[in-house]
Amino acid sequence: MKISEMKLAALGAVLVALLWSPIGSAQPLPGGAPYVPPMAAEGVNLEVATSDAGVIVSVRITECDGCLPRTFLPRPDVELRAGEKLIGVRQALAASGGAGTVLYSAETELAEVVIFYGR
């Protein structure tokens, strides 16, 4: 089967466009702002602290035994998870002290998702 010169030129243009495009760079969102993926902090001791009203006020994670803990302020709509399951504040308080991960904004350093691992 012969490929016409026109089809070959079009295929070449598509390949050049794909190879030249910045793969992995921040892609703009519909409003024009670039999407910046969250950063992650994984540790051996993940704790949440709440106000008297039961609202998460801080997320603290110690990334290794002997490491100093890192503290994050939570995003107002912070997502709490036990593995893949969404949980509430009570379950997060009960899971505090175990291993887990905090996904946080690279720009604001606010905790976006708090994931507790099973004990």
C-alpha cells in the first residue's frame, strides 16, 4: 500500500507537533489559569487538630522517625480519607497518629486531601 506524499506530509506535521509540544507542563484551565498539581507529604505520624466546633484547624505530619513535624493549614473544603474511602472528622480524629499522606497546594501550602492508612 502506497502512502501519498500529501498524507505523509500531514503525518509528519502531526508527529512534529506532538514531539514539540511541552508534555507534562502545566496546562491551562478553562479560566486561563494554569493547573498546578498538588504536592505530597507522606509520613509515619499524621494528626489532625480540630476546633471546639469540630472543624479541622491544622494537619500535622511527621515524615520519618526523628524528623521534625510539618504543619499545614487545611483548605476550607479539605477532603479526609481512610485509604480510598471518604471519612468524616470523627473518623479522622480516631485515625490520627498513624501513617498517612497529605496532598497540599504547591502555591498556598494548604492541605487539600488528608489520607490515613490502616493501622
